[in-house]
Amino acid sequence: MENKAVLEGLLFVVGEEGLTLDQIEDVLELSEEDSKELLRELKHDYEAEDRGLRIDFLGNKFKLTTKYEHRKYYQKLIENPETNVLSQSALETLAIIAYNEPVTRIQVDALRGVSSVQMIRKLVAKGFVKEAGRSDLPGRPILYETTSEFLDYFGLSTIDDLPDMNHFIQEIVEKEEDEDLDLYTSKYREEV
């Protein structure tokens, strides 16, 4: 029973990357037949009407996906104006993609310092980001780039209309230098 819960957690953690049967065998230290049986059991659990997820075999990997029959609710959520506000982490992820496109999720993760799987998934669902092919890096990870919806949302004609990052970097460097100078030239002195 515990292995089934662990498998469910593993499928959730890897998200759209999915797991191969070999990975399931290795991580759970199970035989091929035991791994297949575990997948069948978990898949059967998800087939119940009161569950919103299912397990699909896509691209030679097992993945947790939402049920197709609930798609109208997912679409309604995405189109809801209250949910169309972009969080700070969404804006950060979007900026990294826009300034570095095409870019892989791993490259976005490296720049953000945290996992971006869920955020990229949300941005794809909102239509601001799309898959732009595969990288030549090992494993051929998916490349992401912004969409015309992104340009429309931010009032840009082309991606070249984005502000120049060098200007912002220079402002930050100058501000930090001023703060360091103020520390040493302050009129307030420590009494000895």
C-alpha cells in the first residue's frame, strides 16, 4: 500500500516529465511485474468518478493528467479574470523566458533558483508561453518561448520591444554603490 502512495507522489513531483517503467522499478526497487501491477492499481483508483486525475502513458512515460471530461471547468478557471492576475513568480518566470527564448525549463530553474515546472505549466495554460521544439542538449528537453498573447497582454509589437536589461542592471549597480558610499560617509558616527 505504501508503494502506491509513493508512486503517486513521484508522478506528482515529476509533473509533465513523467516516469518510465525503468525509473519506477529503480526508485521503488521493484521488479518489472510488480511495478506494472502497482501502476495498474493506481490507474484503477483514478478511474473512479470522484477523482479528477488519471494516469496516461505518453511519450513512453507514465504521467498524471487531468480528466478530459472535466476540461470545461479547467478552461473556465483559466478564462476567469480573477485568476488571470500574474503572481510575482509568474512574472519572474515569464521575464526569464522572454529575455532568453527559446529556453529550457532547466535553464529557467537555474536562473530562478527554484523549480519552475508548475509555473511554466500555468503560463502555457494561460497562453503566454508555448513549446518551441526540442533542445540539442542531452535528453532533448523542451524549449519554451513567449506567444503573441504575451505580446498583446503587455502591449508589445515584438519581443524586441522589451526594455533593455542592461539599463536596469546599471541602475541596480549604481544604487548599490551609493548605498555603500552612504554607509561610510554617514554623519552619524558610533561613539567610542
